[in-house]
Amino acid sequence: MPPHFFDPHILIVEPIFTLAVVIFCFLIYFKTKESYDLTKYKGIEYFRDAFLFFGLSYVLRFFFSFVFFSTIVFNFISPREIFAPFFIFFLGYFSTIGIFYLIFSLVWKKFNNRNMLIFGHCIAVLLSAISFITGSHMMIIYLQCILLAVAVVLSFVIHIGRKKVSKTKLLYLLVSGLWLINLLVIDRRKPFSSGLDIFFEAVSLIVFVIIYHKILKWIK
């Protein structure tokens, strides 16, 4: 019988939500493959790679939820103190580089792509290493909020005067808003109840469905 601190949100709802998001991330990644193969457009490549990294971050989150679920249900000695710093490191790296790739999809024409990629990966590793050493993910969350704001601003500035500007803006606003919602859910020090967490996760899942639907329409 589950212990008295059984939390249905952490043990049931969150793993199901995370698995659903993993599926959508990889669906978006594979559905855009044909468009990239036909055009070899770097913007598409970086955009789909962003969802690949987002998907990997959610795979890691699902794995950690599964481990935590096992320790609660089967009364194992919790390995959270051992695994948490590594979890913070890799989750921080995958999610941060995913946001960088979202930005790369906007600015790739203006920079040397090789140097741009090296810079992004180095910054993501550095920030994740600092979080690993300090045992805190808050710095990465704050930085990701700034990076998402940069992505939104760039989506408005770079596409001014172009056709389909509203579609491009909308897509980046959806993706950025989606990740901001997920940062709120991941941040366990927030004063939110499980009910509000579930609300954010439901909204996040709806946004994923909208993004996936719009991408399907645009690649036809």
C-alpha cells in the first residue's frame, strides 16, 4: 500500500503528461524531416533540432519521474540526493541548447554556423555545470526565460516586412510560451498546488497539439 505521502500528481499525472510531451516532440521532429530533406533549409534544420533536444529533456524528466515513482511505491531508499545533480545537469543542458537552436533557426544567416553552434553548446554546458556544482536549477530557469524573450523579439524583428510574418510570429510565440509554462511546472519551489500544476500541464499539452497541427498544415 502506498505510503501516506502518496501524491497522485507526482506519481501518476506528471509521468503521463511527460510521456505525451515526449511523443509530440519527436512527432514534430520526424514530421519536419521531409521538408528539410527537400529544401535543405538551415532554419528548418535548427527548428526541428530544437524539438529533438526538448524531447530528450522530457525523456530524462520521464526517467527521473519513473525512478522517483519506484522509490515511493516500492519503499526503496530514495536515490534523489545521488541522481538529482546529474538530472539537473543533463536536463539543463538539453533544454537550454533546445532554446538556443530555436534562436539559431532565426539568426543562422547572420552568423558563422559552426561558431554559432560551438558557442551555444559551450554556454549550455557551462551553465549546466554551474547548476550541477551548486545543486540548483534556478539560474538555468532564469536564463532560459531571458533566452525565450530573445527568441520572441527576434521573431518579430527579423521577419518584419516578410510574407507570412503572422504565422512565423505565432509559431515562436507558441513555442516560447509553451516552454515558459513548463519552467513553471518544473520549478518545485513555487507556491503552486498540484491542482494548478495539472492546469499548467493541460495548457502545455494543448499548446503542443496546436503547434503540431500548425506544422502539419504548413508542411503540406
